[in-house]
Amino acid sequence: QVILEESGGGLVQAGGSLRLSCAASVITFRDYSTAWFRQAPGMQRELVASISSAGVTNYIDSVKGRFTISRDNGKNLVYLQMNNLNPEDTAIYLCGAVRVRGGSGRFSPPAADNYNYWGQGTQVTVSA
């Protein structure tokens, strides 16, 4: 059974930083596209950043220059470094993974429906 587990969330003041981690059992992240999504109360799950199996990264515009997604293949971890946080970043952050077959390994699906493995999420709260 594939299990993803997020950690690193918490309460931080605006302008602060957090680093989220996603650990996996059974699957190897370097063979998967992995993404961080977030979901605020009453809102749809939103893609924040993704990293393909080949290491190509993508970000939504609102986090570009502030967030960095990375992967440690030796530890089988995916990180989301979040800097200069603001209250609009408050949400549950979830890690998703999907094996994209074929192609060059440079593509990560943008839609949550395309990801078939999920963690339970970690709460990030940014106070003004």
C-alpha cells in the first residue's frame, strides 16, 4: 500500500518561512511526478508546485519567487520550501504523486484528478 506523509506545517507570521516534506512508502519519487496542492476551507484543491520525474518544476504565479519544490532521491523525499509567506497561503497542503508513463519525463499533470496517491495533508497557517 502506497502511503504519502506530509510534515512541516505550522503557524507562522507573515513574511516567515516553512519547509514542508513529503515522504513515501513503496513508490520511488524519482519515477513519479509529484506535486504540492493546497486546499483552503470551501475552496477547490489548487496546484501549488510540481516536479516531474525528470526534475522539471512548475509553479503557480502567486508563489513564483517565494516557493521552491525539490526532491532528494537518496532520501526519497519531496520538499516545498516556502518563503515570504502571507495570509493568503493559509491552507492544508497535500502531496500527490502519479506515474506518468511514456514521454520524456518532463511533464507533470496540473489537475488534482490526475494524481492517484495522496497524503493526509499538513496545515499551514499564516497570521497577519
